[in-house]
Amino acid sequence: MIFPEALSCPVPILTHDTVQMAHGAGGKLSSEMIDKIFLPRFTNTTLEQMEDQAILDNPGGRIAFSTDTFVVDPIFFPGGDIGDLAINGTVNDVAMSGAQPKFLSVGFILEEGLSFEILHRIVLSMEQAAKLAGVQIVAGDTKVVNRGSCDKLFINTTGIGFVPDDIHISASNLKPGDKIILSGSLADHGMAVMTSREGLSFQSTVKSDTAGLNHLVSDMLATSTEIHAMRDPTRGGLATSLNEFAASSKVGIQLYNDTIPVKDDVRGACEILGIDPLYVANEGKLVAIVPAEIADKMLATMQANPLGQDAVIIGEVTDKHPGIVALRTGLGANRIVDMPVGEQLPRIC
């Protein structure tokens, strides 16, 4: 049914007249589409927070609610597959609010002709990832589409978790002087997917970092509940997450170039493909913004967990250049780390 008011609502003016691949990249075009197409139609106080999860009040306390769809190509890659990626990705989105993920729903879009061997392998991977994260898959749905209408299979997962009363983590909480902690090396997942695609002529030992981070987050919150913000830097990479933080809190972010960890083989793959690791998706890393006085203690806690053993302080929040992320180069100068405009790595997650 079309409501009368919808017929008189003009199409917003955007940079492009049609949807481009870059609209799914998590950068400027994505933000434009969200701001002009979706938010005006679906706006409410919860959605307007623009977090990776929705914090919902209810008589029994607050819940975190998040959904994501996975269309990765190829569906199997070094270190993981679309199945564990789907579980871990939604678990992590829920956990970044400080919530304890508990329940997932799963929706499958399957291409006609997909072998049951492949499907079974994916489902087993999802089962294992859910067990490791300590979550239950409590609802699901399956659709089959004609051959050629999707690439093997797509997966949607929705997650729900419970937020303790004393936890208030948000991208709008950053304060000048806060420290920025990254849980480990950048770009592992994106480069694992890219280097396993057909047509690339070099060998690589790069493996995806896909993992559920909720247990690491629990350790961090046990150390202090004063974490100001957290994010798992997936599409658009660390650069996009930090730009979103800076914009939401109206502060500047200063990064130290020589402290940002990137593995040698990952850096080599990025150089061959001409891609900046700061913009590459990660699926088993988080970035946390914490007050300076607890930064060292939080860092030690993270390093004691296998998923945070390579954690490092990579920068700080500043009252200079509000809304801008700056990276200090080896020469002592700053370069601006902006949001990506286009799609560097299509179908990474």
C-alpha cells in the first residue's frame, strides 16, 4: 500500500542518480545515502544515535540489538568463511556497546545449485563460532533464488545482548586527552579475502582475523566501566571508525604513525594492490577510547587476552582540529585521514 504523502515526497538530490558500489563502502557516499534516503523516512531517537547497535530500554533493563548481511566473495578464505564471519560480525557489533551478546537470528539466501556439502560446511562453521562466543541461534529463515541471482549464498544475522546498567559506551563520549587503543594488527581480514580471489598472481600467507570479541570486551569492562567508546573497524577500516568518532563527539583525533601495527605480509599485499591498511576491513579487532588515567591498565588487560595480545596505544583525542583525524608522519608532519569516498574492497564482508 502506498500512502498518499509518499506520492508527493520528492526524491532527494544526491551525488549520483543510481546506487553505486561505493554506496556500500562505509564512506562519504554511504553517509550521504543514509542521511538523505533512510534517516528522513525511518527517523527515531534510537536510530539517530547512528551506532552499530541499538540500545533499547525495556522493563527488564537495556538491550543491544544489531543486524548485518554478509555477501563476502569468496565464501571460503584463509582463516575463515562466510559462516563464522556472519556470527562473529554481529556478535562484535553487539559487544561494542558493552552488551553481553546472547541471541542471534540467521537468514540465508541460497543460490539454486549450491551443493549441500558447501552449505553443511558453512553451517558447521557457524555452529562453532556461536559456541565460542557463547551465543544461541534462536531463529532463522531460508530463501532460494534462481541460479545466477546471487553468488552461492548470502547470510543475514541479527543479534541481541543485554547492557549492564553502569555501561554507557557511545561514539559521542570522547573527551580531549582520551587515549586510543587498538587491539591488534590492521587489515588482516580484508587482505586475506582479496589475496584469495581469482586473478591475483601472487602467493600470500595472510589469514583473516575473524573472531568474536565479546570475551575480550568482558575482560576490559571488568577492569573498568569507564570506556568511552568502542568499535570493530570493519567496512572502511580504522579510518572510517575514527572519523565517525571525531564527528559524533566534535573532537579531533591524533594518530601516531609508528605505533599502528600492520603485519609485514599484510603490508606487502596492501602495497602491491595500492591500498592503505587504514581503510581495510578487520573482523577480529576493536578500537577503544578510554580516559588517559586508565589507559595503561586497560592496555595490560587487553594484552593478557589472546585476542588482544598485540594491543597498543595508537593515538589520543584532542581539542584541536575538531572532526578531523590526523596522522603524524615519520617527518613529524600531519596528514589528514579522511573518510573513503569510493569502494576499495568490494564484498569483503
